[in-house]
Amino acid sequence: MNLESTVSIVYYISGIVLLLLGIIILKENPRGRVNRITAFMLFCAATGPLLGAFYQTALEPSSRLLPLWFYNLFFVWELFFPALVLFSMTFPVESPFRKKHPRAVYALFLPHILHLFLTVLFSEPDKILSLLDTRAGTPVANVLFEYLTFLLKLVTILFGFALEVHEKFFSFTNLLYVLLAVTFLYRGYRRMPVPSLKRQVRVIILGVISAVGLYVLAVIIPTIFGLRLKLDLKYTLIILALLVGPGSIAWAIVKHRFLDVRLIVRQSLVYSISSGIIIGGYLLILRQFGNLLANILGQKVPFLEVVFLVVALLFFQPIMNKVNDLITRLFVAGRGDYRNIMERFSREVITLLDFSELVETILSTFREELQVETASVAVFTDESASGGEGVMRLYWRKESYTEATELEGDRDLCQALTEKGRPTFVEELPVKDDPSPLHRKLQQLDSFLLVPLMEKGKLVGFLGLSKKVTGFRYAYEELTMLAILANQIVVAMNNARLYAESIEKQRLEEELNLARQIQMDLLPRSDPEYPNLEIVGYTNPSRRVGGDYYDYLLPGDGRLCLVVGDVTGKGVAAALMMARLQAILHSEAGRSKEVEEMVANLNRLLVQSGTQNRYVTFFFGELDTETLSFKYCNAGHNYPILIREDGTIQYLETGGLILGAFEEATYTSGQLDLKPNDLLVLYTDGITEALNMQEEEFGEKRLLETLCKLRHLHAEELKDQLISEVRSHVQDFPQYDDMTLVVLKVSEP
């Protein structure tokens, strides 16, 4: 196979590939302006190698002499250059000049149309002049005809001279068009806001520049400067140009979804090219094997050729499948494959548990993969919101950063999205005369397509996408992908919400643990010890922190103060009130005051602290540890129980109202003397109101019976036994209220 045969084969293949690419792009979206311009550019480019191959393989071997104008029809392919400029002014973004002069740009074709006109009609001016050398029959007619012939000859000579100059210098025009196209493409590339679109534009620019640059080196520059390249070098440059040009466009289509060509079309293109290569290689191997056998054996052996053919056929299909799989992985199954986009997106969002990162990923992914200028996502701030009634937080990304705002939901818009339950174009949604703030914001963001985010038939938000930067429509594949990804986004948002709740819960748990530790530090670290007294305290909040309080104060002079309090409510609020009570109490107890006066001051200070709807039942007792005289004040607390040695029971009732309710409340005190073996028990209602599975309270009666039964025990043992009795009563029923207990027992002297 000589060089000219190889060149002819490459011409045919590249021309067919260019023609095929043009048909694919035009068929994908016949109404798209970029598709039409691109297809026309490829058709013009295809005529060059196809006509060149036709001349080399069909006309030259026949030795038939055809008119020169017929050969000059080859120059029709040079319409590629103005088509290239027009393409560069339209893709990737429309140039300002084209926007301002949409019709004027077609004047780009005038020089090449004139060039084709001259090369076809005036390719052989001598023949035209010879046809004009005729004579008319009459003298008058001869004079007129000679005058007319002179004018026609003059025009023909001028056009012939113009053709000579034109053919020599028209290469400058093509070179200028190439420079213009590269300039427009580069400017369009710089203006691209979407990285994925930049990638395909970069491939197109590099491919076009490389292919046209090789053609310039092979043809245009030698023509301009009168250089004569070696035939081998010239053909090599042209072959490379024909391989690089169609190859870059095919690569952009397959790998980067150039012009949004559908996946099935891209796959068909790849499979067609790969199948053609494999079949061509297969036939070449068969031919070479036959020649090899003939050289070895000195003659052709049909039997061996048939055996080899059968063996080759057995391996043909497996090899075909392997090659197709490999090419699919390398080319089709790239970032531009919707299945890969969905898989990659799902893998990313499912691992994102921070909501802000999730939103960033959603917006950047859709903006890049779908090549839109603006992407947005709106979600209800309240999970219980439905029907569009509620505040929505709208996030959007237009440049390289994300913004957000909160707007009232649009009932009509949200209901329409709920009813449709699929990606919906904004023009299909109802528009009121007075649009809502949310609708107006979507208009400002140029939202063109809304994708509902549904959970169990309920709208929880939506995605908003503007028109594509390239102006292409949304394909069916993309709408299907958006519907699938919307479900995954809902799952990811729920995961992020649950994670945020768990983190918040964990943080609260840590804070509650810290609060519990702080509260426990406010309670006595140990029980006071006296030779004639046994004192023990116990508290168990129903939650991490509680509102029960007990304390021991030692104001001096052998006095011991016993304190028990119960703040209304439970949890953190009650614990804070208890801490305030403890601080005020320690401040007041250091001053020499009567018991009732101290309690009255405590009440007044609590009321003045401004705490509303928080009250305290409070018991304060002051014991002289030497004389065992006990003075007390009960501010609405459960009556402490005093059991004498002889079994007599006495309740400590004297005092007044609960603390924190009335600033001017007055209090009185009671006084009694303790004796050996007397038992005094201070407690909160968490003891008596402890419930079992039948919701029966432990009760004061059972408490009293238990104390009477256990009064012979030491204070520590009695406390343990009493708590054990309460737990036996409660069993597995959850603790409802805080439980606090202070036991004082007078010992024998």
C-alpha cells in the first residue's frame, strides 16, 4: 500500500467521521442554533477530504480529462473557515458583536462565495476568449458584436487576472479567519462560569487550533510564501489535521457531553468507531496472514486460510466485547455519564452530615454538571410546615459563593409542585398578578426549572435551576436524573438533620452532665458529724439536673442549720432556680437573724430577682447542737416528720407561704427540743408521690409506716432501707420527680 492509497483511506475515513458527527449533532437538536452552525461547519469540513479522496481514487486512475472548473469545486470545503468563525461567535457563549449584528455576521461567507465563483466560472479564461472569437453575418452586426466581444474579453481578462491574484493571496483570508476564530473561542472560554463547560470548550479549542494549525503549515503558509513541501511531509501534516480535528470533537462529545448529546448517541458513536477499527484490523490480519502463507509455501493454500478464518471468528466476538467494555470505561463512563454523575453525587451527599456542606455540594454539582449559571435550593425551616405555608430558607449559587435568605413560602407554587411531583418548568406554574417574595426572588435568579423535594407525599423543598449557559434545552435524561437525585437529596437532608439533632443532643447531654456536676458541687460534700447526732442526706434528680435542694449551714456558736427545698418544675430551669436559692441563702445565713426573718428576706429577694412562675417550697431549721433546741420555719414544704423515742409523731408545720410568690408574705417560726433516740426526717414530694406501674403513689401513710418500722436503725441504714422500699414500690416505672431526703437521729449520750 503506497502513500497515496493511505492518504485516500484516511481522507475517506475522516470525511465520513466528520459527516457522521455533523448528522449526530444536527439530529440531536435540529432547532438549536449552535447545533445547526456546528453541523454546517462539520459538513463543510467533510467535503474537503471526501472530494480529495474521490479525485485521487476515481478520477486520477481513469486518466479522464475533465474541465478545470469541475476540479475547482473542491474549494467548496473552504466555506469551513467562515463557518468556523461563526461557530466561535456562537459557542460557548454568544459574542457581543453577534448579538448586536445577528445578520451581518453572514457577510463572513461573501469572500469565500466570491472565491468559489471565480475559481469555477473563470478557471480557464483562454477557453472563454476562444469562444468569443466568432463573426456575425452582416457588417452592422459584426461591428456591434466586435464591440460586445471586446467588452467581454476585457471582463474575462480582468477576472482571470483577479483569479490569479486571488488564488495566490486568498490563503491570507483563511489565515485571518483562523485567527479570528481562535480569538472568539478564547474570549468565550474566559467568560465561561461553569467548570465542566470550560473543559469541553478547552478540548474544542485545542482540537480546532491543532487541526487548523497543521493545515496552515501544510497548505496555507507554503501557498503564501511560494514554498514547496515534500509530498510525504505535506500528506503527513494533512492526515494529522484530519485525525486531530474530528478526534477532538468526538472526544468532546463522548467525554464532556459537547452540545448535550445524549448518552445513547455517545455510546453508539463510540461503539461504531471501535467496531470499525476492530473490523478493519481483523480484515488486515486476514490479508496479511494469507500473504504470509503464500510467501512461505510458495502458493496460496485455501484450506489453511479457511482454518485461520474460523479460528479468528471464534475469538472475534469476545475481543469485540472486551474492547467495547474498555472503551466504555475509558471514554463513555466518565464524568459526563449521567449514571456516573448520579453514583458520584449519591456517594458524596450520603456522607455529608453538615447541612451547609450538603447545600454547597448540591449547588456546585448541579451548576457544573448541568452547565447552568444559577442553582438554588429552598427548604422549609419548620419540619411541620406543609402546603407552602411556612418560612423557607433559600440558598443559591451564581458565582463561586453561596448566598441565603429566608422568605415566606408560596402556597400556590408549592401546591402546584406537590401535585406535579416531577421536575417542572416555571412557565407551567401558576403566576399571580402580585407574585410572592419567593416567586420574585426565583425570577431574579432566572429560575427556569423547579424540582420538587418530596417526602412521603409532602413537599419539603425544591431545587431551582436557570437556563443552561449554552442555551441548550434540558434533555429527558437530565430530567430523569434530577427526579432520582431529588429523592437522594431528601434522604441526605434528613440524615444531616438527624445528625445535627444528635450533635445537639450530645452537646446538651454534655452540658447537662456539666450542670449536674455543678449542681452536685452546690450540695454538701459530706454530712456533718457530731458525737450525739447522726445526720445523712440523699438526693436523686428525675433528670440530669433537678430542682430539689438540701444543705447544711454552720453559722457558728454550735448551731447547725438543716435546709430542704423543692423548686416547682424539673430540669434545667428548676436547677437554675435552685442555684439562685442556694446563693441567696448562703448570703443571708451568715448574718445573725431570727429564722422567720431570714426566710422572709429570702422570699423577698427571690421575688425581686424577677423569676416568674418559679416557686420554692422551703424548710429551714436551726439546731443548737449542745442543748438540742430546734427552731424552724416551714414555707409551704412537706411537713417534716418527728418520731419521738416513745413513738409519738409530730409534724413540723409552722411557717408560711411558699417562697417567690408574694413579696410581702410574713413567716413565723416554731420551736421544739430534741431528745435522745428522736428521729427527724425531712423529705420532698418525690418520695411520697413516687408512682408504680399501677400509678399508685408511695404516699405519706406508707412513708410513716416505714419510718416507724425502721426508726431503731442508724440514720445511714434507715436512709438506705427507706430508699429501697420506695424503689420496690416503683419497680420499673420511670422516676417522675426529684427525690431528696435528710435524716437526723439523736444518739444516746
